[in-house]
Amino acid sequence: MQIGTEVYHTLKKVIKSKYGIDATNVGDEGGFAPNLHSADEALDLLMDAIKMAGYEGRVNISLDVASSEFYKDGKYDLDFKNPNSDPSKWISGAELAKIYKGYIEKYPITSIEDPFDQDDWEAWTILRESAGVTIIGDDLTVTNPLRIKTAIEKKACNGLLLKINQIGTITESIQAAQLAQSDNWAVMVSHRSGETEDTTIADLAVALNSGIIKTGAPARTERVCKYNALLRIEHIEKDATYAGIDGFVRGNEAPKVIRK
């Protein structure tokens, strides 16, 4: 929590020093939303903030690509914000996978969420086979055991984004998590973009031994309250430890948090 908060506030300073503007725009999940032109620029800024905060080598990066938003006619439009983007420059899933692997080689990326459209199963399988990091399904799996089972059969991903109110009940959420973990997936318990101050996901992340929670930047109370709940749990449970990187799939090894 302390490291994440320091990097978050340092990032604001980096953005101001590079662009001469205050990073006051924040997205639904509390993250800064400066007017950047590419993923590379955003990742370079983040790396600068990690280094300036003194945590180089101790902080890893997780990407949420939401690629269904720029999937068009079987290809990916990286210029999707331009209403006049050139269709001849749209790329295939295999080409997009090469871009992701370039990022993995250049930056300390530990997971990529929704790298492809939810129905582009072939591209998912290609990336999972060769990436060496956790490939997380959100739009792909929608916390649904039937979709998770298909993803297991196709070897499409090795990580589950678990959203309670996406599947509907805590019971079904537990079933989804257990199914994913039975195939040695990582499980990332997640908030939603429109959030409340309910802290159930903090309890669920600990109860399921997932080791990973996605609950936004420490910008507003609906985000911070989840981190505070985790700190309270840690205070009560003296043997509790922060999983960190051990919650993720690395290479072809199961997350350490679920190894027997």
C-alpha cells in the first residue's frame, strides 16, 4: 500500500515536470488520465515514476487493454480514437501479440488483461503459449464457469478477473475461482468501474487465497476503503503475508499462493 501510494503521487510529479500540467484528471477507477499519445509513452512515464520513488526493481506493471473496444471486422484498430482511421493499418491478433511480447521484454509487466476480443480465441491461445506472464480474462470469461471451462480447454488464458456482481452471487464467484485455480490460474479479485464503499472483495481476496486484488488507485474513498480493509485483516491475522508477485503465473508455473 505504501509503495503503491508513493508511486501514484510521484507519477503526478513526473507528468507535471514533463508536460507542465497538473495530473488532476482521473478515470473511473482513480487512475490519472493525462492526454498521452501512445501506450509506450504511458509506460515510460510510469517507469520514470517508479524510479523516482526509489522502487525500481520492486514494482511490476499490470495492463488492462480492453481490446474489444478497438476490435473491428476481425482486426485491431490501434488508431480507434480517430473516426477516419485507415483500415489498411488495422492489425491481426498475431501481430498484436508481437506488440505485447515487445512490451513484456522492455517493461516489468506481470499480467495483461483482455489483450484480445472476447471471441478471438486463437489470438488468446497464441499469446498465452509464448508470453510467460499472466494472461487475464475479463471480457473473455465474465466470471462465468462455462466460459472459464472453455478457456481452460482452449488454453486461452491463465488468469481470471473475478467480479462478484458480474456473475451475480458470492457462491458462483467462489465456484468460478476454484475452477480457475484447478487449472493453476491466477485469480485477481476485482472491483467495478462504478464502485461503492463496500469492502467485500477485500475479504474475498483473502478467503480465496488469490493473492491479487484490483481495486483502483488510492484516489478516493471507494478505492481506499478496500486497502484499509486489507490492512485491518493483516493486523488481525498475524501470520498473513502480502503475496505480491507470488499471486501471478510466471512462465508455466502455478502461482505460489496455490501450490501444494
